[in-house]
Amino acid sequence: MVAKKMLYKDTENKMLGGVCAGLADYFMIDPTIVRLVWAVFAMLYGIGVLIYIAAWIVFPDKNEVV
């Protein structure tokens, strides 16, 4: 049986809410890259902040998923 990939907040490797660390784990890349891309979108368009807050509220914690 293949495990289903799910988005979640990684509260063990978090800097703020764990959203970027969870996304990095989902896409199997370094969390620093996700944080830098997210920061660029937040500075350029401002929508990144709203999406981050929404993801922080909606995404479950890692220990709830695993």
C-alpha cells in the first residue's frame, strides 16, 4: 500500500508556524529554500503573508497526520 502524501505543519523544525518546514518535507527540498521563496512572494506581492496565515490555520500538525 502506498502512503498518501499530506500537507502539514512541521512544528519540530519550525521558525514561525512550521508551514514552510511542512511544505519542504512534502516536496522533499530544503526548508531554507521554501522560506526564501515565501519571503520573496510576501515582499513582492503581499499575498504570501495571507496565504501563510491561512495555511497555519488550516494545515494539521505533523503528529496529527503521522
